[in-house]
Amino acid sequence: MIQIRKATDADIGALMESRCKTMREVCGFDDNYEFSAEFMEATKEYFLHGDGTTVIAIDDSTGTPQIVGNATLCYTNMMPTFSHQSGKRAHLMNVHVEKEFRRKGIARRMLEFLIDEAKERGVTEISLDATDDGRKLYEAMGWHANTEAMVKNL
């Protein structure tokens, strides 16, 4: 049985390792790719003190619990609009499940956990950047493409 729960400060080492694995896979880096110290410190700082929730999927079937999935919801407060009167929004990041655990409903369970929490916090919109692998799940759960936004990288 896979347990889904919020990550805590005590999980930081395993969580950092899991996020690095996620980023290596998503970005197409090899297993030995080293992230910059700045990236690692900023990631750790966000996990420990940022306005977000990270959930982890834990497999303890071997007797040694290991993180086999993670997902993070980052909260933002923006100026309210007519369709988002609270101004509370969120962005979903780094939904990842280890290859051998995929197609077992783990990602969906992590997303449902985060969506429930977002609703409790009054969030009116969750955005995400989908990979091709994740797109079917997101669409099945009600996300849709939006052509309203433009982005400028600085």
C-alpha cells in the first residue's frame, strides 16, 4: 500500500533527492547531473519556508520506507479579478512518480490531496505546466488548455 501524506521538515533529505530525480528526468539530464548550489539552496528554502504544500507517496512494502512520488502546490495571492474574487491561486509543480510505480493511481491520489487542500485555503484556480506524459491525467481531472496567458522569461 502506498501512503500519501504531506512532506515535513524531517523529510527534507529524501525530498531533495526525489526532486532532483524528477528534474533530471523532466529535463532529460543524465543520472549524474549536478544542480548548482544556488538551485539546491533555493529549493531547500522553498520546501522549508515557502508558501506551498508538498505531498509525498511512500512505499513501505520492503520494510524501508522510500519516497516513490511527490507533487508540490505553490500558493500565490494576486489582485482579485471578477472570476477570482479572493485573488488566491496556486501553481502545481513537479508531479512525479517513479517509473515502476506509475499507472497505479498514485499521481491522481497526490493531486486529489492537493486539490482538497487548495479548496480549504480558498484557492479559485490551479495552473500547471504539463508534460506530454501527464497531460491525459490532468485532462481527465478537469484541467484544460488556456490560451489567455503570455510569459516573458527574465
